[in-house]
Amino acid sequence: MALFMGSIIAVLLFALPAFAQSAALPIPENASAKSYGDGWECNIGFRLNENACVAVVVPQNAYDTNRSYGSGWECLHGFRSTDETACAAVVVPEGGFLDPSGARWQCLRGYTKVDDSCQEIVLPANAYLADASYGSTWTCERGFEATGDQCAAIAVPANAYLNGSGYGQPWTCERGFFEQDGLCEAVVIPANAYFDDATYGTGWKCERGYEASGDTCELIVVPENAHLDRSGNRWECDRNFQKSKGLCALNN
């Protein structure tokens, strides 16, 4: 027990000089003790420089922020910081405007930024300005497509119409026609079939009870112990029967 108490006393004796030394450090001019924790901090309008608090120098065209952090000043609207020591006027080129930040500029509609200038956008015939933050600055009108720096008329074949798609084929064949080699050919519907407007396939489907065979629909011969399936274009064996050599055999 005596040994333990002796250790505690030794630690306290070792720490007391350091504590007394830190407590003895004076608070410099233009500083105040921290509202929480130990130590001190510079007053508003002053910044730490080595162990002293020096006044914040507000450059021309700037204002004092009255904050204890940061540079202590900010540039006025229409000016921007240069080298963190001065405020230079934002030079807005012709065709541009000062954005709400007050420190940058943007180009007006109809102009595009090129280095430090705003150049007017030259629209080709049959085009209009595009409200896009990237990509082309103009878009071709309906019925035209971009070809280099021009808008060329879209060649729509007979029995087709413009589909307004932004990619792929700009036209679609009308109902009853299908695309073939850039044209719209009429769908030839065989006997016992009907038109099918699916985007794939032949453009027609066989009636129920018929199955496709080349370009025709042939009658399905349903064997004994079988029936047409859900599609109506094939047959399947009844329950307890299985297909064997084109017939339905009892499943023993």
C-alpha cells in the first residue's frame, strides 16, 4: 500500500511543474480564453500568427466576415479572390452575364463558352437551340437529322412515318407493312392467318388449329388422346399420355 501511494505522489509531483507552467502562460493581446476546453483563441477580426493575434487586413473590394475562422474577409459581389490577398473584378465578356455567386460568369442563351469569351452559336437551316449542358448546342427540327454541321431532310419511304426516336431508325413502317432493305413492304397474309403487329416475326400468325409451314398455314391433325395447346398452333398429349413417334401413348 505504501509503495502504491508513493507512486501516485511521484506522478503528481512530476505533473505539477508542467501544469503550473501552462497555467502561467499569459493570454496574448486581442485574444480570449476559450468558452470550452483549455487555452485561448484570437478575437474576431484577428488571426493567429506564431504566438500573437494580429489584425485581419481586409483588402480593397472586400468586407469583414466577423468570423473567427477562415480568412476573415470575403470579396464583394462582382469580385473574386486572387492569391488569397486581393479581390479582382470579374470581367464578363460580351454575350455573358455575372452568375448569382458574384464570382463567376456564364454565357447567355445562344452563346457558348470558348476560353474567356462567349461566341454566338451559328444555327444551320432547320435547326433550333438545344437547352443542354453538354453535347451539341443545337438540334435539328422534326423531319431532319444532323449530318455534320447541317440538318438534312430524313428520307421517309412510302408507307412509313416519322417516329420521333432520338436514336436508331427515325421512321417506322405503317401497320400492315414491314421493313425490308430500307423500304416498307406489305405483309402478305396467307389463308387461315391474321395480321400480327409484333415488332418481330413474319407479321402474321396462323389461326387456332393451324400451324405455320413456310409462308402458309396448314391444318393441324390432332392425334388420338391429344388436344391443342394454349397457343392453338400446336398439340400436346392428354394427361397420362406421352408423345411417341407423332402419337400419344399411354404412360404406364
